[in-house]
Amino acid sequence: MTRVAKRAPKKPAGDGPPVPGKPPVYDKDKRNRRFWLVKSEPMPRVDAKTGKTVKFSIYDLAQVPAEPWDGVRNYEARNYLIQMAKDDVCLFYHSNCKNPGIVGLCTVASTAKPDRSQFDPQSPNYDPKAGPDQPRWWCPEMAFLCLLNRKLSLAELRESKGVEDLYLLKRGRLSVTPVSEKQFWRLMQLQEGPQGTDAEMDCPTQGLPRYSKNLLA
């Protein structure tokens, strides 16, 4: 007798983000949150393809209610973005600057939706193979939470105990990486100390709240 395997019905084009092939790396905490690290460039840079200036610091994020985390064009990083849930906590990392490092925290304001920049020929993140009926790239929205008391530089992280297994240190080129609950709270211990200046944090800091544990209570 021939057995016919039943297959799940195919999703209509564009009906929600694809399901990542691998499960999330770390479990949720007791408040049902996961922790992540996201990178952004605080210093102006002219995009070679479009000639447009690109820059987005944690200060820029603090000026808006929420911002789509668009422009990610790596499938592994995209899959992490898809796995993010509302109220997950993200470490905000300033990259491509003189002293890269973690400068603050943001939260996931809404789950992943199609990244609109993939459809825009004038965007440095345009993808000619993507279409509104079949998007390839997805992004959640992020909302500012706070600055850290001081920057945790990449150089310091490489020398710090308790964060040796941080994905940032293993997969340094990825712009989005998972962080364990244990690693996150160790980082919050490390960031204690005198408040970093504008120069240290790569952006204006006046008026922005600094980290305190009750922000995540």
C-alpha cells in the first residue's frame, strides 16, 4: 500500500515572517523576556552605493517613540530579529567608531514586520530580489530605555570574567546576537561606575536616563 505523507498547507506569500531553522539560543527569564545585543553606527558615514550619510546612535533612538531596526542583511542576524518578542531587552552597541562598545539599553516595542527599506531603490539596503508579496528581510521596532552608566568597550569585554562566552566575542561580525540572562546581569554589574561623558559614549548624554535596576523590574 502506498502511503501519502500529509504536508502542512503552504503559507500565502508575505503572510508573516519565515520560521527560523534553529530555536532561540537562550531561555526566557522569569518575566518572559530574552536578551539580545544590537549594533548601530554612531558616527556619520557616507554610503558608497547611494552617497547618503548614515548614522544612528542611541541618542538618536532616544529622540523617537520607536524605530524600525531595518537594514540588517545577514540571514542569521535576521533570524534573531524574527525571534524577538515585545518587551525583550537589547544591549545597544556602538560600532564602527574609535572605541566600540555597549552604551545603553533598548526594548523591543513591536515584533518583526517586513523591512520597508528592501523595497526602496534609493535606500542603501535595497534588495532587488525582494517584493512586497515576498519580503526577504524583517525587522522589529526598538524603543530607547536608558544609557549605561559608562561604556563597556569591546577591549574591556574581552578581558572581563563572566562574559567569555558572549556571542559578540565569538561572532563579532554579526550585527544582532543573543545574550543569556546570566551574561546580561554580569554586564550590568560591569557597567557600574562614574558616568561616561559625551565623548566616551559617542553621543549627547544630557537629559537621558542612566541605568538603574528598577528600570527592568
